[in-house]
Amino acid sequence: MAESQSGVQIYHQLFGTEVHDPRIMFEMLTVNVFQPGLNWRVAASKIPVFEKVFKHFDVNQIANFTEMDLEALEEDPKMIRNPRKIRAVVQNARATLNLSPEFKDLADYLWSFKPTKNIVEGSLGRDSHGLGATVAKDMKKRGFTFVGPTTMELLLVGTGILKHQDG
């Protein structure tokens, strides 16, 4: 992403567009991992920091982070210094690598949940028994963490897999 853009601008431009790039899909997942308990703008504003510290969202590199790498991130004043969320990103990178050979990558995996009918979710965050919950349950079974139903619904809408309409 362009250095001149803020994280909020990057996120706003991406949100709701169809994402098939596995690196961008992991970027969106990372923002969603950090978002609970924060205003979305706070998490999104950190995209340039996340991109740097999480090796441009290269899951192969993130999966190899050591305890020293994690401790350094937890001390980085530019980061959202939540140790559980930082460690979740590393765990999610490892889980992403484990999707192979069943799936080509994270984008391939998440797009496999696309509804066959053009389902339009009415009110974001109220899908506790819908697709967000289904994806969250499957992801947890596969070793992902910080992927609750609302977080996954937001990711599905944000990456264009699920269409969202206010009302």
C-alpha cells in the first residue's frame, strides 16, 4: 500500500471490495483481530505499522516469529500493545499455512464460504447464528484465534464475500 495513505484511508478503500489477494486478506484479518474493544478507526489507523512489523503480511515470515520477536512487538510504542492479539496474529499465520493442501491460501479458504444465493446481511453484528458464526467455528477448529462470529462477519463483509446493507 502507498506510504502516503493513512491506515484509515487504506481500510476504507478496501472495505466491501472483493479481496482475492491472500496477503490483503491476511491484512484485513489482522485489523479485525485488533479491532474488538476499539473503534474501528483505531485498529485501521495501525495498518502502516502492522504492515511493517508483520513483514508486509507475509504469513510464512510471521509464522516463524520467535518469542523475542513477540516481546519486541509487545514493547513497540507504535503498536497496539495487546499481547494476546499480537500472538493471535502469529497463531493465525500458522493456521493459515495449515490450510494447505486443502485450500490454496487464506483467500481461497474464506471464499469457499461464499453463499450460493446472494444473501444480503441486514444489520452488521447481528449475525450470531449466520455465516459469521459458521466461519468462526470452522476457523477455531483449524487453529485460528480471535475469530469470533461478529469479527468474522465483519471480515466477510469487509472482503466482499458477504454483501452488507444498512437497515
